[in-house]
Amino acid sequence: MEQLLIRNLPIGTKAALRARAQQHGRSVEAEARELLAAAVRQQGLTLVDLLSVDEGADIEFEPDRLGLSARAAEL
């Protein structure tokens, strides 16, 4: 699993995230994970994106689970 540390959040962001997490019955970490994943899904993830991660990363490519479908590469 990958990790991400986010510094210098705007004032009130953490409190808003905590409130949102409580509304959804999740931890703050789980809520942040869901928000980030949803934002990436909206933009669309490509195979190129997956292959461009740091070397040595343990990738399990499951297109269906990631909501991916085949499409032509943009060159």
C-alpha cells in the first residue's frame, strides 16, 4: 500500500474532513482516501498512469475493480 502525507492544509480543512467522515461513519483517513479516489476516478485513470508509478511499487492491476476500460492512448 502507498502512503501520502499532506502538509499545510488550509485552516478548517481537517475539521471539515473529520465532520464529513463522521457523517459517513468512516475514519478521517478512510474519508480522505475515498475523496482522493473519487477525484481520480472523475478524471479517468489510464494504464499509462498506473505504469508511471515509482519503480518497485507493488501493483495489482485489476481494471474492473478500478473502474477502467480500454481506450486509445493519447499521443
